[in-house]
Amino acid sequence: MTKKAILVLEDGSVYQGYSFGAEYDTDGEVVFNTSMTGYQEMLTDPSYAGQIVVPTYPLIGNYGTNEQDFESNKIQVRGFVVREECLGPNHYLNTKTLHQYLAESGIPGIYGVDTRAITRKLRSAGVMRGIISGDKTPEQALDRLKNLPDYGSIDFARQVTTDVPYQWPPDRADAASLYNIVVLDCGLKYNILRLLSRRGCSVTAVPCTMPAREILALKPDGILLSPGPGDPELLDYIVATIKQLIDKKPMMGICLGNQLIARAFGGKTFKLKFGHRGGNHPVRDLSNGHVHITAQNHGYAVDPDTLGNELEVTHINLNDGTVEGLRHKELPIFCIQYHSEASPGPLDNTYLFEQFLGMVRGNK
């Protein structure tokens, strides 16, 4: 594990390191995450589709990987960039090292690079495309980058959504389901399904391409719009579906779901300079002034100046003032930009699932 590798950014920056995981070249939009733990959840989060992830925490892999912390059925990132990769993980749930997990999944990584310098570069210049290579010169890698499509031009939600509907089993086989919840999978994390199931719900995940009439045919008591990757402006087909559902059933949106609900009511979105990714983002609830520390993973935000009279802003980000939550003034619809399901991140905001189910109960 001492084969040299490089990370090259599209502005010409070159970072020298060593290859680990799968020994292939890979490319994607390079982003950073400020969480101190939870690298397995990061790797399997579908919102990272098309991206190379840089954890800012310097030591990664110290507790290995296990069978419980998957947030989807595979690694979703294009590549992984770490300062120091731990070769001797120590945890009672550990089943394989980070290197083994990446290698078996065909995902390249690079370690031994200055992740602090990369993070400072992305904060000042903004996120940009990059390539990890073990056999190209910096000049060859940069030429390769120039011929790649822009991240914002690809519909990643269609790539990561489930192919067919599936039922998420409840924690207890004999539990009577209180509510039937349909989750529109735009890139959902399993912990959303786990938390709904633990609250007594029968949960069905469906493709993001499913028409509204087929969703309603499942007789949902409520509909949840999941997080997901990419530019929401490419997802007009999902927006059209939401427009046909908004006055039919109670609805909750998370992250990309927040942006899509905003667009369904005429709002617009914009790309953030370097996004919000990590488990330490402060958000203020405007209804009571309470501040919550939240888990986030998104590169786009809602423009509050484009919202009509039907939606109102309920939460804002205290770091940059961006929109972190919306609700409809009359219909049972609300949405948040952060991740109430955490994984990784603080569990402070799981109460929002109770709020959603209370809305469902009131509607029934």
C-alpha cells in the first residue's frame, strides 16, 4: 500500500499521496465533510453520487467497517481522500478495514495528502472537479478533467433511485402498523426507513420516476420526499409528480426533498460555493428561536426571494443565513434542508419524524 497517487483539481492544483482501496483512476466533484466520525455512512450516502469526498478529520478507518452502518446497498462516492488511513482498526463490530471495503467495492482512495490544504482551497475557490490517478502525470490528469461533463449537468437521482418499489420491514414482525408511509427515493438513506419503521409505520420506498397515480394507488397516509444528489433544476419530472400530490396527502421533504417542494411552488434554487457537509451545522428554528446542531449534506439551496405566498421559511442556517426549512401556510406540508435522520451526525432532530406523523394522524 505504498503506490504513489495524485489528486488533481481542475484549477491545476496537485496533491501527492499514496493509493489505497481500488487501484483505478476516478473523477468527480471534490467536496469536504466536517464530521469527526461516520465515514461508513458517508461512503454509502447516495447524496454523494458523482463526488470525491474529503473528510476534514485527519484519522480515518480507526474503527473499521461493519454490517450495521450502511446507508444504502453500496458505496456511492466516486473516491475517498484522507490524511491518514488506519491500518489496525479496533472496534467490536469491525468486520474489515476501510482499505478492504473500498477495494472490494472498486472504489479508489488516496491517503497521505494535506486534506487541510484541500479544504482551504475548496472553501476559497469553491468545489470543483478532480481526478485521483496512480499512473497519470498531472498534465495528463488535467487534460482528462477538461473533457469530463460538469457535475451539474447529470441527473444523479435517476442513477441512485431504486429500480422497483420495496417494503422496509418493521423492527418487530408482530407490530401493527399505525400508518402507511411512501418514501419517494431520490437517493434516500436507510436510516429514514429505520426511524419510520421504529415509529410503527409500514414503509414503502418507490422509484423517483413513479407517477403520482401509482403512488396514490399504494394508499399512503403520508408521503416523504428523500434526500438525494445533484442539481434540483434537472428534476422537473419529480417536481411535476409533487404538484399532483401536494393537496392529496401530508408531505415531508428532506434535503433534496426540501428543494423539490420549493420548486413545486415556484421557488428557485442555486448552487452553494462549497456546500454544507458535516454533523455540526447550527440551524435556528424561527418559530421559537431554538438552535439545533444538524447533520447536512447538500450543495444547493433554496432562494427565499423566489418563494410565493404559499410557503414560509421556518429555519435558517446560522453560518450563512441560507434557508433550512419551509412549511405550507395551509396544507400539511413541511420540509427541511438538513438531515433529521442523521447517520452520521447528532440525533437532535429526529423529533421531526414525530412532527410528520402527528400531521399524518391529524389528516386521518
